[in-house]
Amino acid sequence: MEVIKKDGALPIFSWCPNLEQETLDQMEVISKLPFVRHCALMPDAHQGFEMPIGGVASCENVVVPKFVGVDIGCGVGAIKTSLRKEQLDDVAVRERILHSLSRGIPVGFAHNHQKRVKELERQCGEKVKYLLKKSKVKDFFQTVTKDNSTICTEYVPVPWPEKAIFEQLGTLGGGNHFVEIQYDEEGAIWIMLHSGSRNIGKKVGDYFNEIALDLNRKWHSNTYMAKSKEIPFLPVELPVGKAYLAWMDMALRFAYLNRKVMLEEVKRNIKHEFPTVKFITEEVASDASDGMINIHHNFSSLENHMGRNVWVHRKGATMAREGMTGIIPGSMGTASYIVRGLGNVKSLMSCSHGAGRKMGRMEFCRQMDGKLNEVEESLEGVVHSKFSTIERGKNKGKLDVSEAPGAYKNIEDVMVNQKDLVEPIVKLRPLICLKG
């Protein structure tokens, strides 16, 4: 760990060696905000929007939508099975499983068709009603009208449309979201899945960030603008702050349920191929819930650290309380880890959420243009979905290989750099990968 100190700023506790200057610049801005109490960078840290991916910051009495991001509740789920690696040695078996997953789980911008919506309404109708009721979203929805740069707010009970939830429930999304079938060092087969709150989280994040921006300008706050980047905040004691927290909670619950529905679909497909399979996650994780490990890495929560009650924002970072089971995925061709948290107070009891990108998506695609063989070599032994083509911009028509292992940091280095944050308990390697 390195402690970075700048005049007029909080110290930044960093587990990320060789930080990009842009990443450090972003965290330095955050470390000077008057409501921030602690800053940390995880070993997978890289530049994000206003806050680094892999950034952790605690705030007193305020919540910052941009420190959570728009994919609220994005996270990872994992399940251990009774299957053995040798049962999937046949490439034809793995290809059948990949094909069935591709048919059962919409990816990218795809949503559920109406038949699937009806099935989910039957299967999850009560859970969705509970999700909406528990989060009390009907109590906190703000309609905003702007008139001559002023903001007029009125709170009205407007529920989130259930139809939108069912259209997106059980869908993977795109980018770095994935479903993988993996094996551990003892030969046991695991299921791992990375996804979030889909468009629901984005709408919540964008909506409340705009409200925060308008309010901060109305208050003449000097914190909404830093190095030409807008970082608006919401006081948690105000109705609008409570509204954001309620809607964030709803998006977190949706993201958790979204992963659960997809993991159940993966289990169904695995069981079709291997009818006697058992799912035995509790053998590894006593704190597993619903038979799975299912954690977030884009969220804010009220926690007590260093004698203060603070809102800890983790953007691309995972909670790592002492003894807590976590998941740290690598890239689509490299190892992933099941870990146990060590509760390091300097990291606000956090750890990395993955390997972390070392290169931007388009830059990597440009560098690998015409080098598909090299990319495929890095994925040797992994049956994976085909790479798509870039649909817009100056790279239109090129293969999108931005999720290949070469675009990511070395997961082994990342794990070494956070040995005081987590203890690895299971190492996993991929056999099948469905990308969003």
C-alpha cells in the first residue's frame, strides 16, 4: 500500500502500483471535496467517469450519484457444483452448453420477449412486488420542472412500471458482463456470472445526478465543479437524498434478483446436460444466500469507520469485511478467485472487483486489428461466444475484441497487491464464456 499526500487534500490510500495519471487526478479531486472523509484506490483502479473504477470514498451526510455510477448494483454471483472437470472435457458438450446459455439469456441490448415476460411474472411476481414495496419507491419519486434555471420539486407516489422490470429481469447486458463455467484446482465445476441493474440503474443514476447538479448550482455550491468535471451531491437528510437512497436500494435489489434469475437459468441448462448435478456452494461459503454467493460492486452504504457514520461509495470495488466471502473475476481467459475478506480499515474494508482494464476498449481494438489469431491463442481451451463487430465510430466494422485477456491487468499481480485486503480460498479457471 502507498499513501499519496497532496497539499490541501486527504491522503489517498492506494493498493494500485503504477497508477495512470488520469486515475490519480480523479482521486485527487475527490480527496479535496469538503464532505469526503477517506479515499482509497484498489489494485484494479483505472480511469472512470468523475471517479476511478476501483475507487472507494466515504462521505459524511451526503451521497454522490456519480461515485456509485449508472450500473447500480453491478456485481458477481457464483455457485459451486458437484460436477468434475473431466465431465466437460469434450468440446462438443461445452459448445452445447454455450449454445443453450445463449438461447436462454438475452445479451447486449436484448430484452425478454413476451412469452418469457409471462414466465417471469409467474415465477417472480411476488418477489418483484416485495422488491418495490421493500424499497418504498412509491414514497420517493421526484418530478422536476425547470423554469429560468430554477428547480421546482414535488414528491408524488409514482411506482416503477413492473413491465419494465420483467422485460429486463434475467438479462445479461453488454460490455464486460459475462456468464462463465469454470473449474477449481481440485477439479470441481463452478458457475460465475457478472451483471447489474441494466437500464433501471442507469435511469436512476442519470435522473438523480441531474437533480443533484441543478440543486448544487442553485445552492452556489463550489463542489459541483472540479477541474471542469461536475461532481454534484445530495444531502441524505433532504427528501431528495432519501429519494435517491430508496431508488438506489431498489436498483440494488433488482440487480441481485437479476443475477439470481440468470444463475437459475444456468443451473437449469446444466441440469439438462447432467441430470444428477448438485449445487453445493455452502461447502465453501457459509455466508452464501439462496445457495449462491451474490455480491455488489457499485453501491453506497451507511457504515461506521474510524468512529464516524459515513456513506461509503464503492465504484468497481467490493466489500471485504473480515470473514466475508467475495468474488474477484479475471478476464475471459484468465483465473478468477473466491476470497475471504480481511477487514482492512485503511481500504474501508474493501477490495478490487476484478482484474481491471489496462487499456481503453477502442485503443485495444485498434492495436489488435488483424490479430484475431493472437487473441484466440490467449483464449486457448475456452469455448466462448463469437466476437462482434463495432457498429459505430471511426472503428466501425472492426472486430470488437475489447474483452480479450490482453486488455486487462494481470489478475495474479492484482491479487498479490491486495494480500492485506483478502485471502484467496478458491482459484478458478474458465472453460466456457458467454459475453454480453
